[in-house]
Amino acid sequence: MKNSDLLKITEDYSSPIYVYDSAKIVSQYKRLTSAFKQVKNLRINYAVKALSNINILKLLHNCGSGLDTVSIQEIKLGLAAGVPAKEIIYTPNGVSMIEIEEAVKLGVQINIDNLSILEKFGTLHPTIPACIRINPHVMAGGNTNISVGHIDSKFGISIHQMPHLLRIVENTNMNVNGIHMHTGSDILDIEVFLYASQILFDAAKNFNALEFIDFGSGFKVAYHENDIETNIEELGKKLSKKFNDFCKDYGRELTLVFEPGKFLVSESGYFLVKVNSVKQTTSTVFAHVDSGFNHFIRPMFYNSTHEIINISHPKKHKRFYSVVGYICETDTFGSNKRISEITEGDILAFKNAGAYCYSMASNYNSRFRPAEILWHNNQAHLIRERETMDDILKNQVQVSLS
Ligand SMILES: Cc1ncc(COP(=O)(O)O)c(C=O)c1O
């Protein structure tokens, strides 16, 4: 998107505000599917948690994507977006059997990630197809908060528990139609991914009625110029070959599934904020913006770094700034970043703001969550209103305290 388009959006809809460029989402979808064009049956299930606005779900479904969901609410959002239940997979972690039963009634593909639920599910629903999430115990992923395949992780059924898992499957005579892994986000090295996939292939041989193998996600995107990203094309070539070889041995054409979130939407997003003040201290120059980690938590939560651009004056001489928010705790978006000289009132754009940004926003400090704009066919479409005081008060129940 051009800086002038972004600036016009802040003039028309104010700040802070999220903007998503639909063309980037579509091009990332096409890039991924074309990297795996050697696989006959490929399925992409967009991970709703990354960015769950219903218009984004519709956009990706129009591209051919299904959905990966982790809560009953995400399933309902997907259905409301018009995605059929059979194109939705539900991969919860640590939820109750009650929620799983609700998902069964809605008709989505269930993915089970612990032995006790597996046994309950197999006993109650031996004929309903279920996928099983395996934890291959491969240390992958960036920050430890997003690395989920390791030995201490709460996710999936340990590969070391395979004998126990198989006894449950045999005893309940349940129908296992898929096998799944997700080892973490921001995987830097495709060899790690391929190594984990081999563990999954070996595990898959234990089941004779599989329809798909789901390799989860974790593709890393570039956060700044020259940053490493997952080499999707190379992964496509190598994993497709392994997958096709596996299908030949298995004796059936299975579907290869991925469930990317960040890869599809991260780079499409811009978070636009206005500089309220520039404050020089003894050691630092702070640019205080009209937002905080309540709107954009990733830098504080897992040290993510986002490029920050002064789109009001992109050509001015660059200086060092720490860009900080208004929350009354440490609230740093970026420390000592080189940004074109900032004056109060300038608009800053945070890049890579598509994934895990709005979806992790909160009302902390009783602030309103921002509006969201979809930039589609060279036009700005408001896809979520900025909250108001009514939203803050909506569910509060005032009682008589006299
Ligand atoms: C089970 C599962 N699948 C897919 C994803 C999406 O990961 P990413 O956004 O790195 O593509 C996640 C992210 O946490 C996940 O937990």
C-alpha cells in the first residue's frame, strides 16, 4: 500500500487503526499453494486465531481455504462467514468434553490432543472420524512462548505414548482419519520441519484409514529487510516429494494439510498510530503514540520486532527513537529504532501487523479497541467499528450497594 493511502485512512477513520491489504493475503495464499503444486490433494486451513475478522475468513475461503479453529467461538465465526462445517478443523487444547460435543454437533473435523479425551471420544463416537495431534518433540519455533513441540509442551500426544494411543484406538475401534502436528511458530530451518515431518510419516503408518496428514504451520515471515523467512518454495519441493513417496507406500492418495496463520496475513497488516509527544530524556528520545500494548502486544509478549515507519515524513533524516505506548506499565513497541525524524502529530505505521495483533487486543486501561479497515480493490472498507464507551459498559451489571 502507498503511504498516501494509509494517511488518508487515518484522516477518514482516525487513529489508532488496523489496515489489511487483501491483495497481499491472496498473493501469500497463491504462493503457498503453488509451492506445493506437485501434491495432488492439498488443503490449506487458515488459522483463524491469527486474525479473525469475518471478512478475512470470507476472503480466504473465496481463495479456496478452509479454517483451523481452536475454540467453539472460532468455529461459529467460521460458520457465520459461510465456511461449511466440513471445511473446518477444530484443534483445541485442554478444553472440556462439553465443548468437544458441541463441535461434534456442528459437524466439524475434530482433532484430539490428549489421551484421556481420545478415550472418551472413541468410546462415545467410534464412527465419527477424528484426527490425532501428535507431539513429535522437535524443538522448533522462535520465542519459547510460540514453540510448542518440545518435551515439556502441553500440546499434542507425545510420540513416545504411541503404544498407549494405539491401544485406545484398538479398544474403542474408533475411526482415525487424520494425523497432525504443529511444532511451533517462526520455524527458521526447514530441515527441522522435514525432520519432524518424518516422525509424523512414521507415526501415520500405524493407521490404515487415514485421509489426510496435517503438518500444522509455523512458517516464518520477514519482519524487516533481509530478515530470514521460511523458504516455502524449497520446503514445497522437499516435503511434496516425501509426501508423494509416503502416499505411494501407503497405497492411497492422502491430502496434505497446512494451517498457516502468520504466513497468510502478517505482512498484509499495518497498525497506524499518531505521535502524541516527543520526549527527550537523559538517555533516550521517546515517541509517545496514541496506543499501547492493549492494542499491539507482540513486542511486549514475545519480543517481536516490527518495522516502524514515519509515513507522514518518510524522507526526513533518520534519528533514534524508542516508540512507546500510553499504558502505565512498561509499554515499548520498539527501542532505539532508526526512524525518519518525528514531529508531534506524525503518523507511524507498524508493519507485519496482520497476525496476532488485533486478535490479541484487549480493553486494558478501559481503552477502546481500534477500528479495522480492509484495503480491497484500491478502496478502504471499514470492517470493524472502533469501540465506544457503550462497549466498555455493555456487560457490566450495576448493583445496588446501599
Ligand atoms: C495448532 C496451530 N495451528 C496453526 C497455528 C498457526 O501458526 P502460524 O501463525 O505460525 O502459522 C497455530 C498457532 O499458534 C497453532 O497453535
